[in-house]
Amino acid sequence: MEDPPNTITVLLIEDSSTEALLIQRHLAARASPSFTLYHETTLGAGVARLKQSAVDIVVLDLTLPDSRGLETFLTLNASVSGVPIVILSGVKDDWIAVEAVRRGAQDFFRKDEMISDSLGRLLQYAIERFHRQQAEREIASAGIVQSRLFPKQPPSISGYDIAGRCNPANHVGGDYFDYFMADDRHLMVVVGDVSGHGLGPSLVMAETRAALRTAAATTEDVGVMIRLANELLYADEVNLFVTLFLGRLDTTTGGFSYASAGHPAELLRHDGTFEVLSSHEPPLGIESDTRFEVRQTDLRTGDTLFLYTDGISERLSESHEDFGMTRIRDLMTASTEWTAAQSIDRLFEQANSFADHGPAIDDMTAIVVKVTHSAP
């Protein structure tokens, strides 16, 4: 949220010169912040003033020579953008003022009560509340946009059952997952975790997604793909890092090549053993000119590939115990007869139940790829 201004500019729309003078005197008595006051006596003049002068807040009388009642507020509110409005209410107009607040005004104050030494503080609080609400709306909108960057549904590939899910801890998150076909036989899977929370990490997440999707269209080498994303993030100097796992699956042979930037994955074999897919390379955005080693394995009938972020493994119970990899592996082992989507749903349910469904402090993200049958 923005720091409070040293000078607050107020537009007062009030036809009573006596009340306008009282308001001006009380605001002038404030030392910090100081107030600059514009005064107009009609709604039309107030709207015109807003078009030519920047103000921080409007104090509006609902009974003016050219407008009366709720329509006064509605007309003004439709004419302004990014400016809070406080209603100056007459003794008999409280119900109208309450309705104006319900329709978007920040607050209302009665003429016989508000014109006092506390007026400046009340206006300052209204401005702060307005900007906080604006920020919350913008973050909520960013969350909607971000959710649309995740794949809507997995590719339909004979012999494979695929699902993915991200539950942000807040409106926007720093976790990232993706799966898409690089061509008619190669499936790309990726999970990443940007350091921190909020709008900044979500923007880095979107940038990483764009970089990898672009790189996947130009090269078959996952090491080159992840290196290009690293150079982009490092050059941007965003002061955030990204752990990331990137894999490329040949859906006709089961061959799986992968590279990792400080982010492991798990492979449950059909015989019940686990293979950890990891590397020693650093997260993206920390060092320039890093070479990411490409490793190879294969996926066969009955195998399950599990990509995840630590928001799951580090989900905390009330006693501050981690959900942990042992519980994750136990659930993966039990998921043999479940679909990929069911496996993720039950994993998230168990992790949240373990935390007694308390608020998550980190995003939770996972991809499951089950091999239902593979090429000979």
C-alpha cells in the first residue's frame, strides 16, 4: 500500500458557505498531513473540477442546487475513477448516506457531528481504506488472470493418465505448473516455485512460463530450455529465484529426459520402489551461464511420475510438524488404483486435514503422470 501523502487535496462539494468555512478551518488546523481544499457549490461544478484537478478525496453533500438524494452520489461516482468519496449527511439523510456507502462511498458523516477537529483524521482513514480496497481488488484480478495461465486440462495421450493442480495460499502465488505437447509425440511437464509470495512472484511465474514455452518450440534439449529461462531471469535482476523441474517425455517409447534447477521429483516404479529425480544445479535467476545437466530415465507400465512443490511436503500441523515426504510416498504407493486426478485430490485433502484445515502459508502444487500402458 502507498505511503500516506504529506498533503491531502480535498474537493468539497457543498452549497452552504458556513459549513464550508467550518470544514476549511478545521482542516487548516491540521499540521500533518496538511490539507488543500477546493470548494464547489454544485454537482456540475464538482464534476468539472475533477476533470481538471487531481484530488485525493471528495466530500459530498447530498442536497445541492442541481441534484438531491442518492442520485447525487451515483452521478458523481460514475464520473470519478480512483478517488474515494465521503458523504456529508444531513440529520434526516442518514438512510440515504448508508445506501451510498453500500453503493461504494467510503463513509458518511453527519453535518452536526463531523465538522470537528477529528475531521482530518477521518478523511485520512477513508483514503487509506480506499487504497487498500483497490489493492485487494487488483490482487484478486491478478489471481484470476494467473489461474488462466495454468493448463485447463491435460493432453489426451493413449497410455497415460495426467493431472495437475495448484492451490495458491493467497489470491496470487509463486507456484507454477504446466504440461503441453511440444510436438505430436513429446509431452513437456514442468513444476516451479518462485521465492516469496504475492504479486511480484506471480509475475516472475508468468515470465518463466512464457520463456519455457517459447524455448520448447525451438529446441528439444531440456537443458537448453532451462538455461534460456535462467539467463532471462538473471538478466532481469528481479531479486527472486525459481526452483524448477522440467521434463520431456517421449510418449511412444517412454524415454524421459529432465533437468532440474534445485527442484526434485519422485518416480514411483511399478515394483513399489522410488527413484528421486534431482540435480545439484542452483535455482534459476541466481547465477549466469549455468549449465544444467540433462538426465535420462524411462517410464513403463505401472510407473507414476510425481512433481510437487514444498507447500505440500512442508504443510504444518498444529504441533508444527511437517506433512513430510514419508506421508506423500505412502499416499503415492496407495494410489495404484486411483486416477491421476484422484491421487492429487486425495493428496491435497490429506495434507489439509493433517494441518486441521488451517490457512496454508505456501502454495500447494502437483502434477501426476501415470503410465497405464507403454510401448513395447
